Amino acid sequence: MIHLSKQHLQHIDATQVDLPPDAIFNLPERVIQFGTGALLRGLPDDYIHKANQAGIFNGRILVIKSTSQGDSNSFDHQDGLYTLLVQGIENGQIIESKQINASISRVLSAHTHWQEILETAENPMMEILISNTTEAGIVETDGDIHDAPPSSFAAKVTAYLHKRFLHFEGDITKGLVIIPTELISDNAAVLKRIVIQISERHQLGNTFITWVDQANYFCNSLVDRIVPGSIPPETLPYQDKLAIMAEPYRLWAIESDSPVVRDRLSFSEIDPSVKIVPNIEQYKEIKLRMLNATHTLCCGVALMTHIKYVKSFFDEPVLDRYIHHLLFQEISPIIQQSGISEQDTQSFGTAVIDRFKNPFLSHQWQSIALQYTTKMKMRVYPLLRHWYSQHDTPPVGIAIGLAAYLITSREQVIGKVTFQDDYRSTMFTHVQQSNFLHNILSDKQIWGEDTNFPGLNDLVQEIIAYAQQHSLIKAIDYFIPQ
């Protein structure tokens, strides 16, 4: 069996996998990307490859391997090529496609090629910096930017920008569009603040700091696509050590109102799921509430009904009805209060159902239970506040999710269910007491606020009592009738 490489592309059957055109390999490097992980290769690099195929973006990616673990031999042996297998459900239909991605020109290790990486800052065509680093987040460290390489990602960015600033003598047109995809709030704003702090600490001068601030475009961004990683080798008719699988759903929301940013990110024209908008808050909110909060509310229900995988949740008609009720009767109307349109919530909710049902993913509810209490606090409780601003009675679907959470937490305390939760000791204390439900739901040390929502505790107690007498499935069927 042949291995994937530029040389062997001619021997791969184009009817089985979409092959890149030869012209792509002659395109210049326009993007420097910190991170080799599956998410970057399954989302931003996918957009760039498709745009290159369409003759829109016309630029390739220099990828920087930031950590010392592992090596880049597979990228070298495969000329940066890898297969992206897309599998899942989109608009209710099974989707499956294979494409060899040729967006990556080369991969350099920061630990062995730092000087060579810095030299690329002198490339006038280098215009975009993307990141999703595996280091300890976007944080400032005491490392020196003159180290080879600097210890932190932010210090590496500072050193790279400083090299570019010096080479182009502060040319205001030679700044970069910088798009972190790390999952922290205001990721680009945080990175920019740290880069400026590092610059001040290293006394790089006010002229450089002004150039960082005014010549570069730091764009907060939100990425959303499940990219589980490697695929079984027998899936492909050739050897590919870098092959990855992704779901059909994709979103890259990039925060900017600059025409310069839109012009440089011309790859966005290839797919409407790349959103360049003045504010990405609505995309963060809709993802956090409709996807993440729904996961959290359904998690305890799944664990207490012995459902292992997310996709299996819909095998039980009552649970299928429950998740639809949650999404479209409760969460969707709540987030529409913040100005998100009904059309957007309906389409996103439909996509959530498709994503949960993906038969090619084996996403376990057990892993979703990680830090269950914190997720409930961050994702679900804000929904309750908004609900009660418009209603006098509790939301039944959310109450069921809370009831399942309490039952699951009690089971975890006594060792019947296992998952990491930093509030376990607090839960243990409450479970020892007779009125544990009221004590947990009213504990301000857990929730950080007054949680005395009218009628909620009583409804949750009713649901738990009914579930204990009958079953959780029957309780859901009773409280959310057809």
C-alpha cells in the first residue's frame, strides 16, 4: 500500500477521495499557524484548502509545532498532506466525504527551527497568524523573547512581531491579522494585552508597542466543530498517519469590522459558516446555551437511564421528545431575549440534533459529566434567570435536567457513578442531610448567587419523587406529555 505524499497523489483513485490540484503546491506562504492539532487541521485549514481549490485565497500555511513532545516526521514524509474525512448528519441526511488537504506548505518545530521561523517574519506576503496551542493557555510567563524559542506562546508571538517590525521598519501596512482559536473568552484581546505587557517588560520601545496596537488586527474568534482525531487505517486505500475525521457542522466566528481583515481573510468567501462580524457574542451565547447547556441538562438523564453514547439518546422516544422540548420550547425562547433571531435559534437547534445523532461519533456521556456542577453553574443557571424575567412558573425541561443532576450527584458521592467534580466534598456534606435537594440548590457557595426561583425547588422535588417511585423515563413522560 502506498503512503500519502505529493509524489504518490497520481496513484490515488480520484473517485474515492478528492485530490488537490497541482497548482496549489506553487502558492506562497501567507499564514503562520501555531499548532498542529486536529481542530486547526479540521476547521481553519479546511476552509483555506477549499478556498485555494476555488482560486480565492491563494496562500498556504506555515505550521509551527510549539511543543517539544513528538516530532513532525509524518508531516515531512507526507509533504504536509493529510486526509480529512467528514462524516455525520446534516439537515437530517447522512454526509460522508474524503478530501486530501494541501493547505500546509511545511511544518517547523519551534524547538529546533526557531531562527528559521523568525526569518519568515520578513516575508511580505505573510499576513495572518492563527493559533490553537497546546501550551498552558494564553498566559504571560517570565521567559525571555530572545530565547530560542521563547517559552510561552505569547512570548513567541511577541518575538515574531518584533522581528517583523524591525525588518519592515515599522511599516504600518505590514502588521498581521491575528486570530487565536483557544477556548478562552476574548482570546485575541487577552493575547494582545499580554504581548504588550511582554513588550513593556523587555523595553522594546513605545514605537513598537504602538505598531503592535495599531498595525495588527487582533480578532477574537470562536471555533465550533467536533474533530475527534485519527481514523482507522483501513478506512483509506493508502497509508496516511495524519488522517483525521470531522463532523459536517462547522463554524468559525471572527470578530472584526475592518475592511482590511475581510480582504485578507478572503477564504471566508468559500463558506458562509465563516462569520466575520463586528461582535461574536451572539455566536458564543447560542453555542453555550443551545449546545453546551443541552449537553449538561441531558447528561444526568442519560447516566441515570444507562445510556452510554450521545447518539443513543434518541433511541428512546421519550428522551427524543425531551431534548426537542428543551431546545425549542425553553432554551430557544430564552436566548431570543438577547436579540438572537428565532430563525437562528431554530437552525442552530436543528444542527444540534443532527450533531448529537451523528452515528460516526462515539461521544460518551461519562466524559460530558466532567466538572458537572461547574458546567451546571456556568451553562444552565443563567438560563433560569432569563426565564424568570418573563415567567412566573419554572421551566419543566430545565427542572428535569436539574433533578437528574441531583440524582446523579448523589450517586457519584456514594460511588455508584464516577466522574471528576471539584464540588464532590460539598455534595457529600449535603447528601448526609435530610433535605439535601433544598440545601444544594440554595447553596450560594456553589452557585454564587441567590437561587430562590419561585416554584423551582418544589417542581424538582416532585420530579425526583416520581422518578424514585416509577423511573426517570416515566417521570419525563409524565411531566412533558405528548
